[in-house]
Amino acid sequence: MGHCIKAIIGKHEAIKKIENDWVYAEEVRLPQGYGMVFLTDALFDDITEQSGTSDETDCPELTYFTAAVRQFLQQYSFHGKLAYVETDYFGGTGTQSGVLYENGQLRISPRSGNGTINLLLKELGVRCMPDKDEFDSLHLGEYRHMPQA
């Protein structure tokens, strides 16, 4: 089974602000009062167009962490901590990576490797349910692929 997503995760209130401001942002409600917005191609293109910056990235850990996405996360992190994550797994092998923003500041720099997403989710305040890590406590394994929009 594969897992390939690009998503912004935060408390429901912060994610709702993104959903309200952007046509292509649709919140997925998660447990513990969290929400997630997939960085679909349409949302990525809209963010890039609105920012007026390039869609190129110089970050080896994150494929879609462009200047426009950085500005977006900086701006919306004033509404609550935001983790941006990317996964690309198939058959148990692959990568996970992400960053964390809070109050317009990069709090956890781009990183990748096992445990990256759990670290970011822990910093967001996600509580582990019995016999589960942070990732599974938010049921993120149920979202293996993003919508095509």
C-alpha cells in the first residue's frame, strides 16, 4: 500500500481560516480538534499565483516547499501552529518530511526521515492514543492519496 500526500495540519480553527480564504482548500476534520487541508495542484497553483513568486523549490527535503508556500505558512500560522507534511511511501519504503510554523516563524526547519511527522504532530499538541503514535492517533493512515482537484 502507498501513502502519498502533501498537507497542512493544524487545529481546526487555523485550518478553517485557510478553508474560508481559499477556494481550493477543503478541510478534512481530524480527531482531537485538528484539521487538514491537502495541498492539491489547484491550491498550490492558486497560492503561487496569488503570491507572485516562483514555484521552484531549493529545499531537498520538501518537493513543494516553495517561496509561495513558505509565505502562505508564515501568514496563516498567526492563526495557530501549522505543520506542512509530505509523504511518499509504497510497500513500506519511502520518505516523510515536513516543517512547523508558529506565529509567522519557522519553528522546526525542513526535515525528513522516520519520525518526522510524529515529531511535528507532537509539537502541534497531538496526544497519543493507547498503543498508537501521533500519526495514527489522528487517523492519517486513512488518507493515502490526495484528491485530484
